[in-house]
Amino acid sequence: MKNSLKEMLFSKHILVAEKDGSNQIEVLYSLLNKLNVRITEGFELANIDVFEFCADQLGRNIPSAFYRGFPESVRRLNPDEHLMDQVLHYVRTYGFGDFSEAGHSLFERAIARSPFKEDDEPKQFRILSEEAAVEVLKELQQSFCDSSRPLNENQIAFILDVMVEYSHMPESISCKETVCELLRETWNLEFVKYLQLHDVIKLVDTINWKDHHNEKLNKLHFSNRERKFITSVLDKILESRKTSYDEVKTCVEKRQVWMGLLHHIHYKPSCPNGKHTIAAIYNEDIRSDYSRFERAMKTNPVEAAEILKHNKGNGALLRNLNYILSKTDDVDAVLALLEAKSPIVIMQMQNMYRMYNSDPRFFKFYRHERIRTHKELERSFVLSEDKRNKAIDALELRLRDAIAGKVGKVYIAPGMENIAVPMNMSASETGFGILPTGSRIKLPEGKKIRAFTYWEKVNDIDLACFGINEDGSRNEFSWRTMYYNQSDAITYSGDQTSGYHGGSEYFDIDFEKVHEMYPDMKYMVFTNNVYSGVDFANVVCRAGWMSRDVLDSGEVYEPKTVQSAYTINAKTTFAYLYAIDIEKREVIWLNVCDAERARVAETKEFDWLYSYFETCNVMNMRKLFTYAATEVVDDPEDADLVIGDIKTEKEQIRSYEFEKALAYLK
């Protein structure tokens, strides 16, 4: 089986046995003793290859940190020694250009580490035969295709791998972005049946960005082959059915883009419907529905909302809801028009209104698989508290009505109130411990956090940490500041700038001492950035965190204590890893990548991240499936569907199976 497919299954806590089991007792013991992995199914399939793959995924042979005696040796050095260590390292690497081997401290004294004896909650995995694993892969492929949310590159590659390796085509595809990605990758016109005419511009945008790194649709530079492909797509759509007037009006909204595309590919319709449709797009007497909407907004916002809903649908009404509500006093009439055709969009709107304030906002949106942010210069549309609360109540009612009774009897395991509903795409979906953005992981009392990153094929990646105080101010803990900030509360392993053949960096966080030294600090945000300026997609980089009892025991990297270890593979140089709620002692899962190519973490604004800190308070898996259930039962044996990470023979959605949750929300 292809390694990337096994990695995807690993992220779902599944190991694949490609040959018969052997030395099962020894392998099972090694998995538990060395990696803290407990096998719950498939004991008879255990073999040494399964152990080797699991060890590679959780991390082994990890390169030494700059301070190899971290963290004890770090605490023994004074600020001058720390500064001199790093300056001499920078002189060798960036001064003389010597990146031949990883650098290490000159002042560090030898450290005798105590034996590692920690116990932790075992990681639960299943072992499946290759035949059984293939069936899971096919189900997983369809779950991704059933999602109405755009998929990232890793997920698209997974769908394609299953198609190629096992000749398995998806039965349906819900998201137009996914269709465009698959069309671009395969040029298989069978996928065109999932597109409408106006979606062709989305396909052109996908090809223009992915293959030409160009975001400007008015400056296309397609090859002859690409032109012929777009022509074939248009022909297939126009020949398959008659184009409706509403489709034409939707195309007219981007008339200039359409005219530029048709000219660029020298398009000549080959059927009567095509000739009629293209002539209509060029006909300037046909106006878009948005122009009619804007005219109505000047005199009657409620009528404008009705026009938008009738002509453009519920999604367009939701996208313009702030604008409409800000211009009318008849809020109830506007809210009465809302529907909950997309539960995820409704939940995103709820989150926005609950985080609403009168200050200029940060807008965040996904484009080309990366998050983009925009800060208002001034507040465009201000809503009163009364309007905002009415909107929240109306959205809650629509959500309940839309999903009530959809999944029968449900058992919801404890802890699912801390698992977010998967509303946003992640930077990565490959690795262990990945959860939906905004999920919270409770840390046991007394545990400490070791944040880590390690990499190859690039010299300099920086792990950084930023404390966010009650008043919104920030404390920077990074390569620029740690020579004078090292302490028992927050300890840094040193800045490694010569890690092409293997580099690593760590932060140790002791919560009790953080409380003492930084009483005003509320959150900590961990980030990764490629200082060398190369995209994560072009290097090997993994990140995550460990939960430790004694920071100085055992090896610096102990796979047994790893709680997450995932690949960062986005086409950007900056990633937000996770945050920590210091008071609640909870890790908040972020795993989002920024479109801006930042190379120094301090240059970034984090305000737009705050909504993720409240995600579970607004909506979580417990609340969602309580709404969706005909009945919430106390015994999993009485349920039609189990939500949680317990062992059961029933239909189940585990915390890390968010593609299944998305399919249920379709």
C-alpha cells in the first residue's frame, strides 16, 4: 500500500498489516512500552513492519536540539552565555555560510539525565489487514467527497490516490472546489457533470493559481492544451442541457471575466444552446441580480433582502446579512427569510455574531487553501446589541429546525463538548492527534507541555511562542528574545539555523511557574515559520506537543509522551500550531496556515485567532448531535449512532473523524 495512504489511515488511528502477523507478543509489548500505543483490534496481525511504521510516524531518530542537555543545561547558563552561543552560531551559518552540520552550544556543560519512567494514557490504535484497510480508504474517500467544505491539497491527493490505486471513483461530490481540483488533476470530463456553467470560472481560477501561480483572472496565460481543455468543459456543459436564464444572470455578474476567458480560449460554441448562452453573456441589456438588490437597498432593505433571497438564494442573503440589518429597523422581517440549508454556514454566522463588537473587525476567509485576513480601517456596518441578539436567536432556531431528528438515537461520550464542529480547513490532515480547529484538550493536573518541531531539507525553521495578556498586549518568546527570557516557566532549546539534514526546536512550559511569573497572561500561541523563505510544502516538517511529568528525564524527544505529531505541508511559510488556555490548562487546536509569507513571527497580528478560542462555547459536537438526535440515550447499546472515542460495534463518529461529521452535515 502506498505510504501516503497508510499515513492517512494512521491519522485515523489505524495501522495496516501488509503481511501475516509474526512475533505478535513482542511487537504488541514494544508498541506499548516504547510508543505507548495500545492495540484494541487486530492483535493477530501485529508484526515488526507495523511497529516500524508507527515509530516513524510518532517520531524517532529526531535530531538533537541546539542545547542537547535541554532543558536542564539551558537553565544553568546566564544570558550572556546564551547570547554568545547564538551569536557564534549565526556567524558560522549566516556569516560564513557554513550550513554543513547542525550547530550546538559551546558553553553547555555535560548533563546526566535520569531514566524515563513516566506513565501516560495509552494511544488507542487498530490493526487492519490490507484488504480491510482498502475498504476503509474507499469509505474515507467518499466521506471527503461528501463534504461541502473545500478540501486541502493533502485530501485531494488522497482522493486521487484511492482512484488510481484501487480504480475507485467517488459516487458523488458535494463541493465545487473539490470538483475543480479533481478536474485540474485528472482532466477527466466525467467530473463535469457536477458543475454548472458559472463554475467554469472557478475551474479557470484553480488552474490559473495552481499551475501558473497567478491570481489575476484578467491576465490569463494558458497553454494551448489548457485552452482546449476549458473548451471541452464548456462544450460538455452547454451540450448536456439547456442553460437557464438564472444561470446566465449568474455569469453576467462576472461579465468582464467571462468575456476575457472566451476571448483567450477563442471559444466558438458548437451547439445551438451554446450560441444562445454566449450571446446572452455578451448582451449588456441583461443585468445582474446584485445591481437590482443594490438599488432596492437605497429605499427598502427588506424588499432588497427578498430580491436577493429569491434570485440568488439563501447563501447570498447570509453573506449580506450584516449589511442589510445595519440599514433596516424591521429586523424580524429580514430574519424571517433565513433558511438553514448549510448548517456549517449558520454556525459560522453564530460564531461571528457572538464575537461581534463595535471595533474594526478582522475578516478571515479561505482562498487557494490558505487563510487570508483583512482588518477594517473603520467599522463599515455597525449593529446594535438588540439586532445582534435577534440574529443569534434566529440562526439558532434555523439550525435546530434544519437538523432536528436527522440521526435517530445518539449516545454522546463525555468530553465531546470540547470537540469543535469541523467548520474550517486545516493546514494538515496527516499525522497523529489532529482535531477540528477550536477543539480543546484538557491537560491532567501536574502535566507540563513540551512543544516541538523538527525538519529536514531546509536550514532554518523557527518555533515561537506568544503570550497574550488580559489587556491584549503580547509577550514574545522566540529566537530574538529567549537569551534573556529563559526561566523555569518557559524554557527554549535554542535557535537552530543549520538543520538541512535535520534540525529541531522545543519549548517547555510549566503552568504553575507561568502563573507566578506572568500573572496577567491568559493564552499562549505557538507558531512555526520557515525563516529560510521556502514553503512548508517543499520541505519535511513535523510539529506537535508532548505531555510530560518530569522535563529533565529520559531523552529530549520521547515518543511515549507525544500527544500530537503532524506534518505541515502548506504552500506558505507561516503556520499557527495550537494555543494554550493557561487558566483552564487546555490546549486549543489551531492548525491553520496564513497566506502571507511571513518569515518572522513577531510581524503577525493574532487578533483574528481569538474567535477560535471560543469555538466550543458557541457550538461543539455534543451540542450539534443533541440537536440532530431524535433522542440522546445514556447507554451506547441503545444508540443508532455513537459520538466519541469509546469502543463500540455501533455506527460511530470519533473525535478525529471529522470528515464523517462533515458528511453528516451535508
